[in-house]
Amino acid sequence: MTSDPVVSPDSDARVRRLLAYWRSIRPAADILPGRRHFEPTDLPDLLRWLWLVDVARTPLRFRCRLFGTGHRDVVGRDFTGYWLDEVFPHFPATQTHADFTAALAGEPRWYRGAPDYAAAKGYSGIERLVLPLAADGVSVDMLLGLTVYRREDGTMA
């Protein structure tokens, strides 16, 4: 299990591509991109694996704004519109929650390991990239991410 703000060189190419795209849309090195900078049509082949999560600060909660169709296929459910702590009662104790919280500091988070939730039969692991977005360039109000799934035979979905 690995969770680190730096993406490994052997990570899935889709993860590296999204990170490069996020870096390219930053208005400046010290300013985070906002949702307005992210254009989904720039990454049409990644759309089914992308997700957007709204951040509520008081209390700290995360709500799924967009959940790509690839996730629906693997997880068997659409989480769009749901608070993650309502869908997953133990969400605050998960690696996902820890990475979401860490991304609020403005740095990307990358994870490779077992999923925190039940995936469809035949899947044994994930790679996840969490990227902060901030309407004002500073205070993170949304997370952009990509999750790809490792099948039991080692191939990626």
C-alpha cells in the first residue's frame, strides 16, 4: 500500500496524464486551478474514470458531484449527489478520507493499494489521484480525481 503526494513513474499512464493536465491548467505556480479551469472535453478518454467531489468545511464533509461511468460499472452504484460519509459509514477512518483531507493543503495525493470499498468481483486494487481545485486559487473547495482498477489478473480496467 502506498500513499504519497508524488506519482510513481510506474503508475498508470492515465494517472500521470491527469496530473500533467492539472499542472498545465494552474494559473501560476502558487495558485491552484479552479473548476472553471478544468475542461472535461480536454480528456475525453479519461471521463469514465474521473470524479469530482465538493468540499464542505464546517463540518468537514465530501459530496460526490460527478462519478464516471467506469466507476459505476466496477462499484455497481452511482454516488453522484451523495455525501460520502452517508454512503460509507466508516469513511472518516479510510485512506480515501485521509488523502482527501491531505489534498486540502493544496497538494496532489496518489494512492496505490486495496480499495476502501467493495469493488465488483474480479478487482483487487486501485490507483487513485486526488487533485485540489480552488475557485479563489487558494482555498480548496473541490477535488478532481481519477481512480483506475486493477483486476485480479493484474491488468488495469
